[in-house]
Amino acid sequence: MIIVLDRKATQEDIDRVAERVQAVGLRVHLSRGTERTVIGVIGDERQLDPEAIQVLPGVERVVRILHPFKLASREFKEAPTIIRLPDGTEIGGAKIVVMAGPCAVESEETLLETAKMVKAAGASVLRGGAFKPRTSPYSFQGLGEEGLRLLARAREVFGLPIITEVLSPQDVELVSQYADILQIGTRNMQNYSLLQAVGRSNKPVLLKRGMMSSIEEWLMSAEYILASGNHEVILCERGIRTFETYTRNTLDLSAVPIVKKLSHLPVIVDPSHGTGKWELVKPMSKGAIAAGADGLLIEVHPQPERALSDGPQSLRPEIFSEVMRELVPVARAVGREI
Ligand code: PEP
Ligand code: MN
């Protein structure tokens, strides 16, 4: 439920409404706009009688949110959420944000080389996994904290903010000390204790869609993070499992306009995991921008044939530059810049 206050509502009116909400064990989320203040009610709102709130002084209207996700919904917040990174990069604004880099941080040399090239091509965030969620326990699991240190070094040298995955609640504090954005991978989209842990951190969270999750389940996972107090969530479509085996996953681009309509949160697309094939990254990147995505997450490796993970879907730096160039007119056609 959201409670829209009257333009003339006083602080006393706002406090009175908030007290009523809190008195039945619910929490309030206050958004002060330039025009008016809106109180979001967090928790099981069956405890609250909307009519008893409607009659309080200063209340203009009480709106019930019909979706099971509340804080993530457009009804709760009409204006798009724009997330600002420490260097001023904005996610969800007019400019398309491209996050690029290797699947995994492998060595200082390859990471710095990749960072240099993706930056030159126009990427604004460097990606790289230090803790890798591999299907096989015998595959390369990532460099752990050493990988985080290397990412921080790349940020120092090239000034690119960094995004990296966090796999477990006990690692959230450590990864937050290094990362500018915490990534929740597809396999952990419904790891609710991890979602709550990143919800208590003060870093933006990129939440990948579970490979077998519906759009509603994905938004409910975002709700866990928001309800834990972290309002900076970026949604990432990365493909879902279908009967198709030609591609690694089926990239659901229709999710982009659907989620943009249902939610105020920024949406980005990962065409690398979404297809599993480097040749498909360019066309699907164009499609994602045309569909309204706020950004892209792309795997780039200086020598994909030598990559320790996800080589077949990684772009060579020169192909990445080509993709970036060809995205310019697509972005322009839909009123965005890149
Ligand atoms: C990744 O970004 O490298 C990754 C493991 O992604 P996903 O969780 O989408 O498989
Ligand atoms: Mn990968």
C-alpha cells in the first residue's frame, strides 16, 4: 500500500500517519518528492485498514498495490530509479551503461589488458568474477580475494568502477570492501539469505534472473533486497532454459519491456550468458537496446580460446569495439546515448 500525502500535509501529519502504520508492526518508507510526500507501507498490509488511514489529516489517497512485489513496483514509485556509482556513472538514466570484462579474473596481466581495451572502446564498468559459481566442482573456482584485489587494482589504474559476484552471505562484507556493484548470479536468485545479506549492504546490487525463474519470481527476489533496506537494485536478464539447445540459454528480450512497465528498477541485458555464443552477442546487444534496456553486461577476453571459463561466448576486444560502435545508431534511434 502507498499513502499519498496532500500537498499541504505538515510534518506532524506525516508523523501521525507513520506512527499509525508502525503501531501495527509495519515499516514505512518515506519518499519526499518535489511535489508531495509518499509513504510506502512495508510488510503484511492486511494489518492495516485503508479507510482508517484515508481519514487522517494530510492524507490525499491510499493506493493498494495489487502485485505481490511492492517496493519494486511502478505503482510504488513512478519515476525510474537511477543508480549513481562513485565515479558519477549513472545506471537507468539516458545513457546506456556497458559493463564488460572477462568471465573470471584470471591474472593481473589479462585483467589489466582487458580493462584497458574495454575502457578504450567505451565501457563504463569493468566486470570480472573472483568467486565463480561453476557447474563442476573440478572447474576453476576463481581467485577469491586475490581476484578482488586485482579488480581494485584495475579500478585504480583505469578509473573504471567494478562489478563482481558474491556467492554467499558470509562473503558479502569482504566483497563489498572491493566492489562498486555486487552481482547476484542466476543460480542464487532465490537464495533468500544471500538476498537479505546484500540488502543490508550499502552497495548497488545487480540481480540476475534465475535461469528457471518467471518474471514475477525475479521481481520478488528484488523485493527481498529492497525490503532489507537496499534500494539500489539493477535487474539483469541473462537467458532462461527452454527446449532450445542451439543456444546455451534463450535470451528473453520481451522481459525488458515487461519489467520496465512493472518496475521502476533499471534493467540490463547479458547477451553473453544469454546465448553462450560470441557471434550472437552483437545482434542481441542491438536487440536489447532497441527493446529498452538500460545497459549491457558483456564478456570480453583478450584470448577467448585460452579463457578459464566461458571462452566460447567471450568477445575479442576488437569485436567488442565493433559492437560498441554499431550500438551508437541503435541507441540514438530509441532516444538514448551510449
Ligand atoms: C557470470 O556473469 O559470469 C555468471 C556466472 O553469470 P550467470 O549467473 O548469469 O550464469
Ligand atoms: Mn561467465
